[in-house]
Amino acid sequence: QVQLVESGGGLAQPGGSLRLSCAASGTISSGALMAWYRQAPGKERELVASINWLGGRNYADSVKGRFTISRDNAKSSVYLQMNGLKPDDTAVYYCNARDISTNYWGQGTRVTVSS
């Protein structure tokens, strides 16, 4: 069973930056869609960004121009560079990797944006 482990969360000031990383304990199919989701208190989990095996990216409107998703297939890893952080970005961020037969989730890493 593959496990996804996120890291890089923490406290940031408004306007600051954080870089989230997600590494798989085993091999993720290079064809898997990898994504970051987040869930703020009292809200549903939402898609933040995704990246397919060709490098095609998709972003939520709320993070376009501020966040960048990338992946390293050789390391079965996905990253989220978050710049220009806002208090509304405060949430638990989850890594996801899925293909036609699998759907893996990480345990989440908390991001808090506050002055």
C-alpha cells in the first residue's frame, strides 16, 4: 500500500511563502494525476491545483498567479509553491495521487496564515 506523506506546512504571515512537499512511500504511476486539496475549518475539501503526467496544470481561481504545482515522477513526489499567502489560504492541505485503479491521500499538513 502506497502512503503519501506531506511536509512543509506551518505558520506564515500574509504575503509570505511556503513550499509543500508530498512524497510517496512506494512508486506512483507516472501516469497518475497528482493534486493538492485543502480543507478550511467548517468548509468542504476543495481542489487547489492538479498536474497530469504531461505537466498540464489546473488551478483553483483563488490561487491562480500565486501558487505553482510541480512534480518529480522519478521521486513520485509533488510540490506546491505558495506565494502571496492570504489568511483565506489557512487550511489543512492534502496531497492526492490517482489513476484508473488507485486513489491515494496523504494525512494532511496544516497551513496557517496570520500576522
